[in-house]
Amino acid sequence: GSHMAPLKDVYKNDFLIGNAISAEDLEGTRLELLKMHHDVVTAGNAMKPDALQPTKGNFTFTAADAMIDKVLAEGMKMHGHVLVWHQQSPAWLNTKKDDNNNTVPLGRDEALDNLRTHIQTVMKHFGNKVISWDVVNEAMNDNPSNPADYKASLRQTPWYQAIGSDYVEQAFLAAREVLDENPSWNIKLYYNDYNEDNQNKATAIYNMVKDINDRYAAAHNGKLLIDGVGMQGHYNINTNPDNVKLSLEKFISLGVEVSVSELDVTAGNNYTLPENLAVGQAYLYAQLFKLYKEHADHIARVTFWGMDDNTSWRAENNPLLFDKNLQAKPAYYGVIDPAEQ
């Protein structure tokens, strides 16, 4: 492969190449590297529920608006992350204090109203400035013992406790209403989760999406409610790509699009990466991109979760393509030329 080929050019006929950003990535050298390699970005934190509606009815869009406007002005697209999640989400959305000052779930109707209001206000505000939304994030337990019963496999989150096992479906119904009212917007609605290389978790997610989509399609002329499944891809050097393949193909078989939404591969520790592990990391990245390229017809986007090891949420374990000096690692070459690894 040519030296420092832009990632987005290497895969321009396959899928969008994305990254997660904070405000610091939108100026100077970081912005140049971001623009060189990526067509699309995800806000690391700026569009999460606690950032956009810290108290009821108090929507705080200023920082997110500035970020999106800059991203679009620089010629990149924006993926929306995230409307419904149990973390980085204010307690008032789905809980209250009882007379003894204990935190208890809100009643279903009040929680559902808060869910719908948050989703619909945020979606209407950003409109078609985004290409897709993570509507619900991380609703499924890890390694559920009985994935055939997806409702029993759901995490017991505050949203679940307040609304019930249909809160995921209710979130997508609220989001779909906004898109139905705005037919000119081309926005895909995603369910996003991690550890989907675990076959039990992947099966539970498959069963959930299939059930929700099958019932919606029956009532709406075959239309999908959930357009896509996001496979986060927080992997490590020992991740088995065969399990990634099984889950990817399972989700594709639903007739939805798939995005790899938060990709990173840990290797080494204590901020050090011996050469043999750097090569192993490059090899796993190469295997993953061979797999993604083979299924490119069904993959919309592959997004790395950060640009360089230093600013990664898993910095200690050196998970990304560029080192702390923004220099390309073997992992970068594994991605741009996977056949040579």
C-alpha cells in the first residue's frame, strides 16, 4: 500500500470510515489528521443524554451544535450518539426519590413521556444534520444464559425498571415517528451494543431486533423499525475473528445494515506496546478489515473509537492506529493493506 494513504480513500467503495471526537479534535494538527482519514464522526460525549438535557425541559444544545456545525463545515458527516442509555443519563428521566429519600423508578407513563420527549426533541433539533442515530445503547446483558428469551436477557436498567421490557421498542417507535413526519430526512435508526462476538449476547440481540422488526413490518407494509445494528468492536489481541464473523453474518441475515461503531483493539499494557504485540495487533486489525470488506454491501460505516493511543478511553492498552505522537503504527498498515498481513 502507498505510504499514508487516507483510510477513507482506501475504503471509499466499501463503507464510510469514522472516528469518535471531542472538541480538541476539531482544530490544528488533530483536525488535519481527522479530515485526511475519515468521512464521518461520532461525538464521544457531547450528544449523550446528560449533555443535552441535564434537568427536565432544560435542553443544552450549544456545545453539540458548535461541534456538528464544524464537522459539517469541514466536509464530514455526523452520526448521532446516543438517545437512550443507562449511563451518562440524568436520574430524573426514569427515577424519583420516595418519602424516605430512596431512589425508586418512575411510573411507566411518566418515564415513557420523558423517554419520548427526550428522543423527539433531540432528533427534531438536529434534523438531517446526522446520517444515523444510536437510538438505544447497551440494553442487553453480557453472555445471557437463555438468549432465546431476549426480554429476560435485557439489563435491569432504570429504563427497564420504570417502563418494562418493551422500553427498547418504545424508544424506536418514538424515533420512527419523527422520521415519518420528516420524509425528506435520510436517517437510519440503530441499536448499538458491545461484546457482540459473544454468541449468546449476539443471539439475544438478534432475537430482539427480529421480534421488534417482524411485528412492526407486519403492521407497516414490510417496513423496518430498527434499520441497523451497531457492533461496537471493543476488542483485544486475543479476540477470535471467527466469532466476529458469526455475529456479523447473524445480524446481516436480519435484513438490517450493520455498522462497526466503536472499534479499538487493546494490546500491551502500562502505555507500552512491544513490537511483537504491535504486529499481533496489526494482524487482528487486518483480519477484521478483510472480514468487513467481504461484507461491505451490508456495512454502512466502520468507526474507530479515537484517533490516537494517548487520548483513547483505553490509553493504557494502546488500542488505536496512531501513537501518542500521531504517528502511524503497524495497526494502521494492517488496516490499509490487510491482504499483506
